[in-house]
Amino acid sequence: KAVCMVTEMPEEMLDSSSRQQEIVENRQIAMYLCRAYTRKSLREIGVEFGNKTPATIMHACKVIRNLVQTDKKFKEKLEKIESFLIS
């Protein structure tokens, strides 16, 4: 929900199978945050995102970690979402 609130994207878009870059990026952020801030397994997270495989969740986390290191604007976006999530 935090990702949707900050990015103003409808929640159902995260569960969709859309490959539009903005939707994919926000979905990957949500997967990354689920992995970072919950004790859910990769399988459990995948089920919440429309039965994605554990490999998809791992890939999303890897993509987000790489973007944080290489894209300053993306890092700021993620930090904004994380601060919203924590508050």
C-alpha cells in the first residue's frame, strides 16, 4: 500500500501482469520491501503478487539493489516510500 500511496498508483496495478516500466518498477519495489520488512517467504510474497515465482521475487530484489546503487533519483524514491512505510 505504501508504494501505491506514494506513487499514486492503484493497488490492483501491482498485481497485474503488465510489463509497462513504471508498473514493473513499482511492483519490484513492493516485492523488495515485503522481503526486507516482513518474515514472509519468497513463495508467500509471490502469492500476494499474483502467484509470481520465488525466482521472480529474488530477481526483483536484485534489480532494486542495483538501482539503488546506480540511480540517485530512484534511491530517493525508494527512501521516500520507506519513510512513508515506517511512519
